[in-house]
Amino acid sequence: MEHFDFGSPEWEQRDRRWRATFVNSLSGFKSAALLGTRSAGGLENVSIFSQIMHLGAAPALLGIVFRPDSVERHTLSNLRNTGMATLNLIPSEHAAAAHQTSARYSEDLSEFKGAGLTPVYLNGFEAPFVQQSPVRAALSLAEEHLLSINGTILVVCKLLWAEVPAEITHADGYVDLGSAGIVTTNGLDAYHSTQLLGRYAYAKADQKPRLL
């Protein structure tokens, strides 16, 4: 076993990229999704994000963490300017294309074109969805919070609309993303398929764990 003291001189002496990769992957598996936006001038943008979290169901809210906006962040800028974005989960066969959207394209070149993905417009929403995604949702900007500890920005979005294959939505509302081949990510560049181990009944202190 190795031990790492994040406050030690030894830790600070390690390569900066090594430290970032280690900490990013240490926190565990995360959602991987493409956020689709469009600029006020109509330019389409799509970018992969792994810092997405469920914040609540009533109202339905998602949180997205953006890196500090000390450099140009097209997705964040578009979201601020238009108030709209789409969430598109990634099927395994398109993981490479999704990863390609993290490249630094110039503002006048759409990541859709650069990564070989197809924009599609649904249900009257102005932000583009990803045609290759089987699970898609429309988002609107609700509020944002600057985290002073490191300059990152927590953006809170409302879920407005979603499209999900009927065969992966269970009677109790559970969306079985694994059966749709949706990938997850660990760290900055590792993508994983998933396999359901089991769903458990509501946990009670006087009962043993029980599979549904």
C-alpha cells in the first residue's frame, strides 16, 4: 500500500499533472455527459463533462462544476448568454468521439464537426442535442456560485425535459443506464462500461440487505 500526505513537501514535489490525474481518479467513478450549447450568434458547441451531480428531484436540479473562467470557456459563456443547454449521455460506441470534444477548438469551429457528432434540435429547444445519445435532457440555467477555495464555479440547472428509451425505464422510475450501454468515467481520460450488480430494497436498521 502507498500512502499520500496531501500537505507534505513530498506531495508538492510531484509533477503537477500527475497530482491532478491522481486526485481526479481517486474520487471514484463519475457521470460522463456531453453538454450541448449554442452561442448568441448561433454557433453550436458540445463538450464532455464529468463533474455533474444530482441536486434534487423536486424541483429537478443538476449541478455542474466548471473550471475557473480565467480562460475562455465556451460552454459556460453560451450557458450564461442563452440560459440553455442540453445533457446527453454517452453510449460506449461513441466514447472516443465524446472524448475528442475536450480538445481546444477555436471559437469559430464547432466541436460537433471536430468530433464527428451530429447536432439535432428537439421539442423546440434552442440548444442542440447530440443525435448519437440515447438519453437526453434539456436544461436551463438557474443560478451559479463561485467557490472561493479554488475559483471553480458551481452552476445549478433546472431539468426541463428528457427523452429516454421506454425499454430502460422501469415501472418504479428507475432508469437502467447500464442496459443502454452508457459509459462512466474515472479520472480525465478513462472510460468504463457498467454492469448492474443488483438493486436493493430500502435499507432498514432491523433488516438485512435484500435484493429487489
